Amino acid sequence: MGIGMVMLGIAGLILPIMPGWIFLIPGLIVLGDYFPPIRRLVEWAKRRARKAGVPVAGPGEPTSRPPSSSS
């Protein structure tokens, strides 16, 4: 499943008819469970996203942040 999603994502990056990142990112996450180099790539991307202020869910974490209580 992961390999198929990555291949579909690469095709989507090349072809203008569909967005490739929608398939590429989940495919890499699935393959990260089986291949340590891909897991390191996914963890690196998550660290970079967190530094940029993007909410990123880790294992067992909810995908959204609770609303901030600023006045």
C-alpha cells in the first residue's frame, strides 16, 4: 500500500491533473514503519514542521491542538 501511494504521489507531482503530495506523504509514513531510512526522513520533516509552527501529531497524539486561551 505504501509503495503504491508513493508511486501515485510521484506521478501526481509530475502530472498537472492531481496533487501528488496528498498521496506521497501518507505513503512515506506507511513505508516508515518498515524502512528505517524513511522513518528518519519522516521524523526530520516532523521536526522541521514543528519548528515552523505547524501542528504535527506524533504517535498517540491528537491531530489538532486545543484552542488557545488568549484574550
